[in-house]
Amino acid sequence: VYIDCYITLRAVGATPMTDLPDGLDIVERLAAERAIHRLLSTYTHRLDNGDFDGVAELFQHAEMDVLGNVVAGRDGVRKFVEMGLQVHADNTPRTWHTLANVLVDIAPGGNKATSASYYTVHQQTDGLRLQPICTGKYLDEFERHDGQWRFARRTLTLHLVGDLSHHVKGSNEEVVSRSAKA
């Protein structure tokens, strides 16, 4: 009801409400949060589909910290994902990322934001029955550039670890192994 009333008032020329702590009106805040949710979901879809170029595009202006391995920019992220994840016969990692409990905070001024979200990764391969293989948090920073939201930084944390033997490869195996024991 609050949003419906606000939109109606705004449509007839009423002064926008700016009583939110960041100075944004409710429509601007909701639009920013929606755009950020879309970025988060786009990442999971591209990753699960094996679209590593698409993942790298999302992080072309960002830094990514995966358990202490820090990479930056399109090329760095593309190489990291390609070198660290196994791709199976269908040209995908055979994973299904689910995001939950997404919290988005918009900074004063409305051009920067952060989010924290839980992830769960399920996987099934010829040698692995369907199961959750890991959980953790994405801690993200975003910036608005030329009116569009984009990733500025992602920190991936690991909380619970299952069988990652069909998922990670290369140096990621060592990092995950150390993190799982910590």
C-alpha cells in the first residue's frame, strides 16, 4: 500500500519522499536494488551455463577475491574461472548456484552499493550424484557508472564444504583444501 500510494502521489506531481537515510526516494532505491539483484542473478546463470566470457564481462571493471586469490578485470577473471573450474561434456561446470538472504545497501548519493548474499552450489556429474557441494557468502560492492550498475568488487567466502572433486581444479584445489580445514 505504501508503495502504491507513493507512486500515485508521484504521478500527480507530489514532492518525492526523501526521508530515507540515503536521500533516495523509494522508487530510486527499489530500482537500484532491482538492478543489483539482476546482476547477482545474471552471474549465477552465466556461470552455471558455462558462459565464462559472460562472467568475465560482468567483472570487467571489478576485482574478485576468491579465498585470497585476487584477480581483476575481464581477462583476469576469465583466466581465473577457466583455470579453476572443471568443465564437463556439456561444456558447463554442471552446477546450480542458488542465492538467498540477499541484503543490499545503497550508499548516500545513490552511486555505490554493497550486498551480502548466501550461496549454495549443487552439482551432478556422471561420477557424482546430485548434492550440495559448498555454501558461503558473496560480499559485493557495486558502482553506478553512466546510469548503469556494475560490479566493483566481489569477495567469496566459504562456509560449508562437500565434495568439490568434480568442480575445482588447479590452484583452486589447494586454496579450497586449506579453507575447508580452517
